[in-house]
Amino acid sequence: MSLMNLFRRSSAGSATAARDRLQILLAHERASINGADFLPQLQREILEVIRKYVQVDDQRVQVKLDSDKNLSVLEVNIELPAVTDRRAAR
Amino acid sequence: MAKVIVVTSGKGGVGKTTTSAAFATGLALRGYKTVVIDFDVGLRNVDLIMGCERRVVFDFINVINGDAKLHQALIKDKRVENLSILATSQTRDKDALTEDGVRRVIGELGPMFDYIVCDSPAGIERGAHLAMYFADEAIVVANAEVSSVRDADRMIGLLTSKSRKAEQGKPMPQHLLLTRYDAERVERGEMLKVEDVQEILAVPLLGIIPECPSVLQASNIGQPVVMDEKSPAGKAYRESIGRLLGEETEISIPRAGKRGLFGRLLRRTA
């Protein structure tokens, strides 16, 4: 009996693991696939505008779209160079 | 005007062609004039599953290219009245299938039939895109397995954004068909449950086709499994076709035999 339970529990985990992995993965993929069309372009344009005023590196701008059932959040993260660094560079 | 139904999945080997053949044959058996079109250019198989592989003279691509008339390429099934097959070409030319060509052929088939079943190739390339583009409804075939569910999810996304109906801002009705369902493995917790797949994909369930030796037997002899009166898979297909036509029958989730060989033998004689 206990051996049976042990066997059941170990295999019961795998279908549950499949479900959990899929739920996380698909939530992520749906958001990225739906947003993939315009996000890179948006990122480039934001970068161009910022560059008019401040020198920033390509890698320092991150654009992320998170979608929930009734809410989408566009997160733009721009890392400006430190003020002291700029003075040092001059 | 015919209703165009695409059978698609993203992933290969889940049972698209078996399903296309079953639905086309089942619809014809109910009296609807039906044609099944093979969109898997280069790897045609609908002809084989339908048992008409030796009768293919002209195909879908010949018609698209204007090398043959549609009536020359349409193969009438010898067993089932109202059923025709439009086989595809074995060409390796990826560009053989064109959007204009497909539109023309579907437009010409429209007044001749009640249902046009489009058997999609695996993947999301041109063949798969064109198989679903002109569809009025979609059957998304999936197995209770991670890669199949993920690919089905991707297909559902494409159907809702890249099909003609979607581009026109119209809803694209979709149905989920769970195939190769192994009740024993589900009960052992090795395979995703119906509820799990349904919850993840969020598309109405059309039916559950049990994993069944009769499917291989049917393809061996080139007779769609839906014609097999004794097969559990055939029965599940017939019920699913009924639901597609609007019948409100309860979807029975296949159950494993009680326990062991004895249980199963007893069940069979009961």
C-alpha cells in the first residue's frame, strides 16, 4: 500500500508540473508575441528622442509589456549616466 | 456557400490528418457535400488516409497553376456519397501554394459543397497560414502534452490575429479537439487532464478522442476511423462532428479500465 502511494505521488507530480510550467510559459509568450510587432520600433524611437538630450547606451533602455486579463502595463526603463561620470568625461 | 473549416495544430503528429479525414467523412455520411483539401504540399497524406492514393492524377497545385481543371483534380470517394478529396502535390517548391490560387480554388469549391475541410500542415509557414486564412471556423487539435499545448496556443493566437476573418475584425470561432487521450496515464497523473488543457487554452472543447489502436488500423487500410462502428475513437469523432453541427451532447471523458487486465476483460464482456 505504502509502496503504491509512493509510486502514485511521484508520477502524479509530472502532470501537475506540466500544467504549472505551461501556465507560466504561456502567460509570458502571449504577452511577448502580441507585443513583438511594435516593441523593438518603440524602443528605437524612444532611444532617438532621449539621445537628443542625453547620451545613453543602447543597452540602457528597456521596454517591457506585461499583459493581464484587463490591464496592460508598458514599462520603460531608462538608465541615465551618472552625473559625476559625465563631469569626469568632460 | 460552403463553410470552410481548418484543422490545425502547430505541432506535427497530433492527429490533424486523421481528424480532417474523420470530419470530412463524418460530415459526408450525414449527407453534407464535403471536400477535404490537403495543404501539406510536398508531404501529402490525406490521399493515403482516405484510401485514394492510387487515384490521384491531378492535384490542388495543378489547379492553382492552371494545369488542370478543378473537376479533373477532385477525387470522388468510392464508399461515401457526397465526399470528395483534393490531394496536394509532392513538389518541393515552397512557393507552389499562393494566396491568390487558394482564394480562387476555395471560391470555386464554395458553391459546389456544404463543407470544405482544410487539412493544415504542421508548423506556421505558408501552408499552415493559407490553410487557416480563408477559414470560417477552426478545429485546433492538441494532445495532452506540453509541446502540443504550447503550439496549439500559438496557433490560437495566429487564428485570432492573422486569419481573414480576424483581419476583417470578425470573431473566428475555434474548437479544441483533444486527441490521443490516454485515460490510464491521466489517472496515473502522467498526462495532463482535460480540465487543465481546457483551462490553459481557453477554447471551447469539441471532443476528446481516446488513444486507440483502431486509428492505426484505419490508416493501414485507408478507411477513415469514423467509419469504424466499433472503434471508441470513431464513436468519439462521430459525436464531435455532431457537436460541430450544433448538437448539445455531453462530452464523455474517457475512463481507464477499473484495474488490471481482469477488470478490463470484465468490462468488455459486461
